[in-house]
Amino acid sequence: MPTDQAKQTAAAAQGATPDKLLSSIHKISSLLTRTISLDKILTSIVKETCLVFGFTRMAIFLADKDRRLLECCYIHGFNAQDSQRARRFPYRLGDQDCVETRVAHQGKTVFVKDYLSDPRMTAIDLTVSRIMGRVSTIAVPLKIKKDVIGLITADKDDVRLKLTQKDINAFSTFANQASIIIENARLQAQNQQKIKQLLTLQEISKKTSSTFHLGKLFQVISASALQLTKASSARLFLLDDEGKALSMVSSSGPAIKDKKRLRLKLGDAVAGLAAHAAQTGAPALINDAAPDRQEPRFDGAVAQLAAPLISEKRVLGVLHVASDQSGAFSEDDLKLLMIFAGHSASLIKNVRLYGQVMTERNLRENILESSPNSIISLNLRKEISSINRRAEEMFGFKRKEVLGKKAAMVFDQEIAHIIDLALDDHAVVNRKEINPNHGATALGVTSSLLRNHQSALIGAMIIVRDLTEEKKTDELIRRIDRLTSLGQLSAGIAHEIRNPLASIYFNVQLLAKKLPASDPTHSLLGDTQEGVNRIRTLVKGMLDFAKPSPPSLKHDSLPRIIHESIALMESQLRKNKVEAALHFEDDLPDIVCDPHQIQQVLINLLINAMDAMPDGGRIDLDARFAGAGPCGEVTLRCTDHGVGISPENLGKIFNPFFTTKPEGTGLGLSIVHKILEQHQVAAEVTSQPNQGTTFLLKFPACRIERPRCTVTPF
Ligand SMILES: Nc1ncnc2c1ncn2[C@@H]1O[C@H](COP(=O)(O)OP(=O)(O)O)[C@@H](O)[C@H]1O
Ligand SMILES: [Mg+2]
């Protein structure tokens, strides 16, 4: 409190009761620094003032925030009826028709010594004086700087006040003190209200921030808006994707009666305040929707407040609160709802993003888990951070056994090296073929670097693909491709050759007949005929290869077909000093095949085996049953002990026209291949140069009772 003012007050009141005055001033001033309710402050002021100046009645009036009315906010010493009247009927500040309004308007103290003789008194003043039994009064303005915030009136019932100018000055000084205290208390109350609201906001924000379910979040937002603004209803609307309409996603308070209000089209005349806020991106407040106003009432609400939810400069929706009490919302409520709407907008955005992230994560995990390739990720310390199911199968370990372990301890040297390359040198490989532990399995390894969203390196990923099957298939496709195109070519050539060859053959025969037996040209014709015969064999082979007739399948015994083939070859075998040693397992099941074609296969294999043993030898034919496949297989091993096939030729022997023999056609094995293919019989060849060669044929076995094993030609 300014000490000068205190001294002044003391001096002004010296003529009356200086001790009392000083102690009163002290008491009142001490209120300045304390947090105390306005009501208590006013009681203290009135008590002290009455004590000092001997007043019996006192009233304090304060201007409302619009400065339209003077409202009685504290009254002391009046009877019940007068008190009630004073509180119920505020003075209108605009009409300067009585002492109170004049004082408030002019900001000057008025002392009325005697109502009846004072010429300034109006009819209203006289009426008031009569009703209240008031003969004199003092009315002092309450001022903050130059602003009048209200006034204090005091009297002594029907006793005339005897106040000196000093007393009046002292009372005015009192009033000045009172003004400051009242204003302080008001500000304090406002601050407390704001602090309370902010605390509520903070609490609500905490509550909403822990919600990750969008539907629940919407509900919490509307309930919180209701709590924050003390409205009677709160709705949360979200803007549709096209930005053309608002749809209600949650509400708190009584259910909406007007169902049309669940969806508001922007730009629609009756869409109301919420739509307006969405369109302008600014909050809007209506505190007294008069019935004649254009503004549509929201379910009969008188006061409405709408705050847009804005995230990254885009309106997501609107928070709308309504009340059936006029003037329910203050500017503070509007600011508060704006802050909360902003918070809600970022929460909705985050929860939506969270949802998207979760969906994407699940999708990614599903893709990883169902991948036919092994996928392994590693951190910068080369520790395994994730592996998928295929990796568990391929490498034969369990996820929990290897997670967090160093890659070098888990994987073989070659893979560990690829990981080192990626993480140490940032060098990646693409489908690098490796054969772990020098085994038959071929793996294709692809590495890549893992980076976070800021492009910082966080690890590496290894994709391992089993190439074994792929390679087999590739080889098969390549072979079939070659065979098909060569087959087509051969068929064309063979067809073209066949007719002229027939006429050459016919003419040579004719010529031979016409020539006398002694003619030396006979030997020339004999050579020609031999040559033509050779070409005919070749053409037949080419045609057999190109268009082998479809197998006519039946159940037959493989040993029987083998016996028959050997019988056909018998004289040749004998001539070449080759012995065929047969080993057949007892009770071999039948195979389904075209016996003539299988005979053709066997004869080709026998001829090749004989050719491989120019000095004679033994061919082992070994047929047995193997339990693999749905019905098992009958396997036939045809082994010779001849020259063998060099590794570089092994892949070529089934190619048409591939031959190492001066007189060979190179068509035998391609026909064998074609026939076996039509029978769905797998063939494998192993050979060691100068030791011999084995052809292994695997026929699907078939017991007659099992129709599911019927082989269909393709
Ligand atoms: N049992 C075998 N031992 C050694 N080499 C073989 C054997 N069978 C096939 N070959 C090789 O495969 C080639 C192709 O055989 P094939 O298609 O029957 O044609 P051809 O017998 O007319 O040469 C032969 O020339 C030979 O080099
Ligand atoms: Mg041959």
C-alpha cells in the first residue's frame, strides 16, 4: 500500500477518530496482500468504515463488465426488504437520474446533507430516501486509476450525517483503498478461475493422451469439452475427406433430438455455428441466440461455442458446446476450448497415425513371416535382431536361441563375411551364390543396409534364398527349350529329306537291277545305298525324337521288358563280348508304361554301354523297389564299366546331335529323354571317366488296386 495515501487518510480523519482510523487503515491494507474471498474483503471494509465514521448502513455497487448496470454486490445494515430490492433492481448506468448513477458516471463524491433541502435531488432520489427512511447519505466512487468500477453509499438511518470536509476526504481515501482491494480480489478470483481451468485442461490432456483407440478418444474429447466449459452438451464433429460436411463422432450430455444435426453440410444456411467454425477455421461464440436471430439454435441451446480442430493448418473437425443458459460462455471459455481443440486435433492425428503404423507393422510382419526366403536383420554390432520363420527352417535354429547373438556365431563363414562386408564396408551383394559347408545346397544371398527415417545406418538385412530346386528347374527348362526348338527344326528337315531320299533309294535300286552283274559301277551303287541307308536311320531318329508317338500306357513288368530287350540285343552283345548281368528284386510291382518305348530306351542305353566298352565287359542291370513317393518307385540302374563321361560332357549328353563317336548320330539319348519325360520317369546319370557310367531311372510303381497312381501322359 502506498504510504503517502495512508498518511493522507490518517490526516484526513484526524478531526474525528484518528486512532481508530489508523488501525482501520492498517487492517484494510493488510487485506491487500492476502488471498481472501471478495465477500470477506467487503465485510471487513464495511465493518471498519462503519466503526470509524459511525455509519449504520452501507452498500457497495459495482459496474458490470459491459458497464451497463450498477449492481449491488454488498449490503450492510438494511432491512431484508430493502436489501432484496437493492440486489434485484440494479441501476442503469446510462440514466443519470439518482445520486448513485451520477457518482458512478462523474466519478466524484456526493454528500447529501439533507435530501429534502438539497436542490440536486431528483424524484427518484426522494423516493429512495422516503422508502428507506434515509435523510442524508454519502456516495463515494470506487476508482482504479481513472476508471470508475463502482461506488459506496453510506448513511446513518434517519439520522442526519454530520461530516466535515476532512471526514469526506478520509472516506474517499477509504474508498480508494477499497477499490484496489476489490479489484485485486476480482483479478485474483479471475486468475484462480483460469488456473482452475488450466489445471482441468492439464488433467484432461493427460487423460486423453493415454488413449490409443480412436472411438474412445472421441468420447473422451467430447466429455472433456463438457467438463471444461461447464456446458450442458458437447459434440465432436469430424470433417469428411472432401471437406464438404461435418459428421458427429461423439457427444456428451443429453442425446441430440434433431437427427439432422448429426451431419452438417458446410455452406448450408441451417448448418449453424459448428459448420461456420469449420469453414472459417476460427472459433465462434453466441451467448444469447434470440429467437428472431438467423442463427439456428442447436437443440434449443441459447449459448453456443464452436472451436475448430486444426492440425498442420488443416481443419479436421469442430468441437461444439452448447448451453440453455444465456451468457453461459465467456471469452476465457472460448480460449480454453480453442487450446483443447488444438490438443485434440494433434491427438486424433497421432492416434490415426498410430493406427496406420500398427496396420503397416502387422502387414510387414505377415509378409516377412510368410516369405519363402530367409530374412534376417542385424544391428550395427552384428547381432541378430530379427529372423523370420523360413530362416528358422532353413538354418535349423529357434528364434529365441539366436536373437541378440553375434551373426558370426550363428551363421557359416560365407554369410558372416557378407554381413561384415555390408556393415564394415557398406558393400552389398545381390543373389551371391554360396554353398555352405561345401554341400550340395546352393544359396543365393542378398544383403542390404537398413537406415532409419533420418537416413542414419542402423543395421543390415540379409535375404537368403534356397537355389537348389530353382537351379534344377532352370536346367530342365533350358534342356526342354533346346529340345523343343531342335525338335521342331529336325522335324522340318527330316520331312524335307524323306521324300527326295525315297526317290534316291528307289532309283539306286532300279539302277542296280538294270546294270549287268559284272558292271564295276555296282560297288559305287552299293556305297550309295549304304550312305542312303545311313541317312534314312538318321531321319527316322530325328522324326522319333521330334514327334515320338504318345505312349500307349499299360501295366507291365519292368523285368519282362528288360528280358525282351536283352533278347533283341543278344547277337550284338555277344559280338561285342559284352555280358548283361541282371539283378531283379523279387515281387517287383508293375510299372505303367508303353513297353515298346521303354524297350527303345533300354536298347539305346545298352548300345551306348556297349560302345563305351570297345573291348567288351559287363553291363549290370539292377531293378528294385524303393519306398519313396505315394506308391513307391521301381528303380533301374544300368551300369557299364566303360570309358565313362567327362564332367564337361555330362551336361550335354541328352542334347540332340551331341556325340563323341565318329559314326554317332547324337540322337539316342535325346530320344531316351523324350520318352522318359512322357512317362514322368526321372533319370539321373553318374559317371567316372575310365571307370564307368550309371543311368538311374525311377519309374513310379503301381499296384493295380491303386488307381490314384495312374500316369497320364502330357
Ligand atoms: N554309357 C556311356 N558311356 C560313355 N559315354 C556315353 C554313354 N552313353 C552316352 N555316352 C555319351 O553320350 C553321347 C551321346 O549319346 P547318344 O545320344 O546315344 O548318341 P550317340 O550314341 O549316337 O553318340 C555319346 O556320344 C557318348 O559320348
Ligand atoms: Mg547312342
